[in-house]
Amino acid sequence: MSHRCEKLHNELMSETVFSEFFSPASSALNRVRYAAGRFKSLPMEDFCAFGCLRHLQGIQTLREQIQLLFHLTEAAQMPVARSTYSDALSSEYRLEILIQMVTQLFRQARAVLPDRLAEIPGLGERSIYAVDGSYQHESAHYHRCAPKHGGEDNPKGHMMLAFYDVRIGAPASVQIETRNFHEMRVFKDYGQEPDSLLKERRALWVVDRAYVDMPFWDAQYKGYRQTVITRMKDNLLVEDRKPRDVSEHKINEGILADEEVVLKASSARWRLIHYQAPDGNCFKFLTNEMELEPGVVAFLYLRRWDEEKCFDTWKNSFASKKAWSKSVTGISAQAWLAIMTSLLLLMFAHHHQDRWQIGDEKSLMKQSDRIDQKYIKEGQRIPWHTFLYRSVSKISQQVIRFLKYCFWKKASRKLYKRQLMPMLLRYM
């Protein structure tokens, strides 16, 4: 380990709140084989730890991050130079290690975090993924050149195409694209990667209408038995339709019709489900998933919004609204560090909630108040999944604040009970 980082590393990782928070990531890194000797000025573990800390602190600039690290120790010089960390962000070798590390961490999270869909009928153990794109402002050092000026840069900013595991409520992977490409093209390119989730057998995807591409989903079903749930597009031509029986089970409340349809754009079987929400709004869901009850199909599409809460955390709590680097490698490293921080937060919160046998009580009480106001007082139908799906979509802001202000303190049961537990029970 370099002399400059050693003192800070020892203090940061010595029985502190942060060392407990980061320990699953350290374990994941230990399972990745790499040449540690190449990183003499900034060890890989510190590179990841400082990146997670930057997200937790919501620090937008590298200069501020380096100054924070300097203030954490009494060393006479900066523990890491700004140029060193900037170069580390742009290292393709570090990015490869980081991706392998987060992949290992995601497997840990799947084994630890509760299955939010365990009680939803018909799903078994199938993987349920959502995908959506979000756009990030460029680094201050980056000068965009959009197509109207003769370049390829996306006028909206950098696209972060994030893949979200609905079962555990956590991001699983990300694809970065700086060029002016449609989300579906980036999605297809991602499918060519060796470890792509698009190669997982029998996975179920929940996507919006930007991802309606019938030949693509036909090929996914044929190759991997993957199915999709999306919204019907007006320009899709239905050549034939045949009604399907809808059982009178409670989970099908609000289902107006379930049809098997023949689409001009596809040679496979599809379903068109007509659903009326409790507020009276009607929706049409399109799927090639032929086994699930139509009410479950409608429910899963509504769960797609959980990913929006993940983006909200990244942009408003983490330092992900703006790119840390102008290189694609650096932008990708930032996004993978955001996934790492999200997984660590979920595991950290779950560990303490499980120990105290509580949930995010303040958010669950707010959810109950919303049910009372929206359904009971207004006389609307209470959806069947209201009491089956009792999971908070967003990572608690109060947990993030606890880590933001207490990461340097010595970890102890007394500290957690005095400062963390009250934040989970009520708004402070």
C-alpha cells in the first residue's frame, strides 16, 4: 500500500461505521483476481471506498472530495493527489475489476435481501428485471458536439441505461452511452455482452413503450424463453384477437379484458390486457407472458416505477447528476460505483432492521396514510397487492444522512440504537 493512503485507510477502515458499511464490498473484491501490485499510489479497495464515500456525501467535484479526505487525517500531505484519482477513474483495467466486484456484490445482495415478490402468485423464482434510461449532465471539462453541429454526442447528456432487479429492489447493471443513440439500440448492444442479463433463461422484463420491438422480443423468447411486459403502442396493428377467460380471483380486480392477439409485426403469440386502475384510468398492457394471471401482469408493470426511485436517489442524494469524468470509462466507473453504493446501503439498512425486527417504519406509516387517503376516504377500490407488497421503493434518505454524518465514528450498538434506529421509526 502507498505511504500516502495508508494512514487514511487504517483510520477509515478501523472499526468505523464506514468499515462496517463497506465490508461486503471488501469481501467481494477479495473474490476478484487482479494484479494488486499495479496500484501502488491508490489501492483498488481505496479507489472503491473513496468513490462510495463521494456518493454518500453527494460531492460533485473531485477537488472537494480530495479536500474531504485530507481533512479526515492529520497527515501532512494529501492522502491521494487529484490527478491520481482522475487517472484511476479513466483506467479501463480498474473498470474491469470494478464490474467484477459489483457482480460479486450483487450475488451477495440477492442472497441477503428479502424477496419482495415472494408472495405474488405465479412468479416462482424467475428473475424480474426493469430497464430504463436516465440522462446525466456532462463534466465541466467536456465540450459537447451534438449531431446538428456535426458530432455524435447526445443533446440530452450521457445516457445511463440501468438494469434493475425488481425482486430485491436494487440496480444490477448499467450501460453508458454518450452518443446520440436510441435506448433500444443501446439495449440491443448490451445484449451482445458475455454477462448480459438478456442471456439469462426465463427472465421476465418490464419495460416502457420505448422498448417495443416485436422481432427482438420474439428472438429473446425463442433463444432464452424470456418474456416482456410493456404498454400497447397505438401504431401496432392487431390483425386478429381472441378473448381469454379471466378468473374471478381477487388478483384480477380491475381487469376489463384479456385477449390473445395476432400482431402484424410479430409471428408469435401475444396478449393484450385491458386494466382499469382504482382511480378510473384505463391501461392496455402488451405481453408474450402467457401463464401469469392478468392482474399480476398489471401489478408487475406498476412495479417498474421502483426503478425511477433508484434514479431519484442517484441524482438527488448521490453525486450522479453530473459526470465525474469526460471519458466514457470514467463515466462508467462512476455509474458502477453508484450501483455498489446502492447495494451496500440496502444491505446495511436490512442488517440493522432485521436485527431490531423493524422495517422502514416511518415510510410504511406514510404508505398506510396514503392508502387511507387515496382509497378509503375517496371510496376507491383497494388494490389486491396493497397488503401483499409492503416494500418501500426508495432507499431511506435518513439512512443516507446517518452514514453521511456518522461514517467516521466508531461502530457500536449504542451508536446505532441512539442515532440510526430512531430515524427508521420516525422522521427526525
